[in-house]
Amino acid sequence: MIARLIALAGIILACYGTWQTVRANNLKVEAAANEIELRACGARLSNLIEDIESDAQASNLIDNLDAVPSHWLRPVD
């Protein structure tokens, strides 16, 4: 009777250890996926910042195009 209980306890502990190992492996995979997703978000954010800066430069360029020297303008009839 005691031998059966000890064997059952051993089986339960082995199953628990296996479950913990599988759980730890799943957490490692999930952590790696989260890291990849975080890096992708960082790249998208970097692209957005570059796009905003580029848009600002283009806007400044267009504003400067309005400054035409008066001797370049055609006379009004």
C-alpha cells in the first residue's frame, strides 16, 4: 500500500515537472514573440518620426518657394 502511494507520488511529481518544463518553454516562446513585436513597433515608430521630419522639410521648402525676387516677376499690364 505504501509502495503504491510512493509510486503514485513519484508519477505525480514527474508529471508536474514535465508540465512545468512545457510551461517554461511556452513562456520562452511567448517572450521571444513579444520581443519581436516590440522591435517591430519601434521600427514603425522610427519610420513615422522620419516621415514627419521629411514632411516638415518639404513644407519648409514649399514656403520658401513663395519668396520670388521682384525683378523675376512679369510686369502687370
